[in-house]
Amino acid sequence: MTIGRKDVVAAALTLLVIATFIATHEGWGVPLIGGSHRWAALAITILGVLACAQGTVSDGRAPRLLGWLGTLAGALAILAIASGSLTVLSLLVVAVVLLWFAATVRHGRHATAGEPRIALHGPR
């Protein structure tokens, strides 16, 4: 399996999503977020959108699944921002992580023409 630069960027953004959730859950008082679940939801939504922007468009079943999962994440984002619920926020984080995981696996299986790749296996 190989991954590209965009996959690495999406992984870093997804790690920031997880760190943001942990910071608000533990009440660490991180600037911009503080202890507010609403601010965390907004930050996580922005990071999730930036991670999804690293994706590529293609045909088949995977994009449909990712589309449905993205729609669910969007609905959870709106609900998390409106309600400030930690439960909904945690579901949003799960949706973002699932989107990243599914897209990364899909990208690893289907190499994009012209994009530099990083091998995840040793020399053969």
C-alpha cells in the first residue's frame, strides 16, 4: 500500500481533530476553544473540511459511501455547533476519523496518476 502527500496532510489534520476533542473534553483551556464544546465543534468542522478537501474524485461505490458519511458528518457538525453536546461532538469526531480512514485506504489501493507516492512497505 502506498500513500501520497495529500494523505499525509489529511492524517495530520485528523490528528488535530482528535487533539481538539481531547482538549475540550479534558477542559485544558486551549486558546480559541477553551472549554467550549461549540467552539471545539466549529474547529473540528473546519479541520474536517480541510482534511476532506485533500481527497480526489472518482467513480464507484467508495465515493458514494464517503459521500453519505460526509453528509452524516455535516449534519453532526451542525447539531454539535447548535447544541454544544459533547456526545454529538464525539460522534462528529468518529465520523471525521472514519472518513479519513476510508479515504486513505481507498487512496492506497488506487494510485493517482502523477502524484508522488510514499511506500509503506520495505524493499522487495
